[in-house]
Amino acid sequence: MDLFQIPAIGAAAIGCAMGAASLLVPRWGASVVRLQPDPRWKGGWSEFRASYGGALFLGHAAVLLTYVMQAQAGVGALMGASFAMGAYWIGMTIGRIVSIITDHDQHQTRTGYNAASVVFESLMGLALWAPFLAHLGG
């Protein structure tokens, strides 16, 4: 195993576990993202199982699968899959930072939870990008 694959595999396992937890217990996923279904519209719990459950689970599982199958698929498959999921987490970091900056006056977004989430999401994204960043370094 390449040293730079270790953080990507660890982050993929964490993301996979978070997705599985949201898929099986959508109330947990709702509490993590601090949202709840709108009572005016039926079916809102499906969104937690789908977006925070199934999508997170299978996206990160794809990274783990490409690691397991890299003998057949090549290290480029792992690099591509982990880069895509890393972009997902970095995108969340960017969105959260924009919200902290622009939404604070109206929605009080400068919270310890959001600060910790910026750190967590950044670390997840960078860990998943580790194989790609190592490749850039030579």
C-alpha cells in the first residue's frame, strides 16, 4: 500500500460509515446536518436516506472498491474515485465558509459547530485527495 493511500482509505471508511448510519437511521443523519423534513411535504425522510445515506455510502464505497481492485483497475482508478469524493468534501467546506461569511447576520452561522465542520470537511477532502496530491508531487 502506498503511504498516500492510507489517509484516502481512512477517510473513505469514515464517509462510508457516515453514509451507512444515515441510510439505516435517517434521524441520525438529520441531526448531523441539523435539518428536518418540511411537514408541508410528504416523503422528506427519504431525502436523508438518499442524499446523506445512500449517496455518501456508495460514493465512499466506490473509493474502497477501487482500492481493493487496484490490481485490476490500476492506481489511477483509486486516484480518480478518491479525487471525486474529495471534491465533494472540499465543495462542502467552500459552501460552509461562504455561509459563515455571508449568512451570519441573518442566520447566525458563525458557530462552533460550523467551525469544527470546516475543519472536519477540509480534512476529509484533503485525505481523499492525498493520492492525487502525491502524484502531482512526483
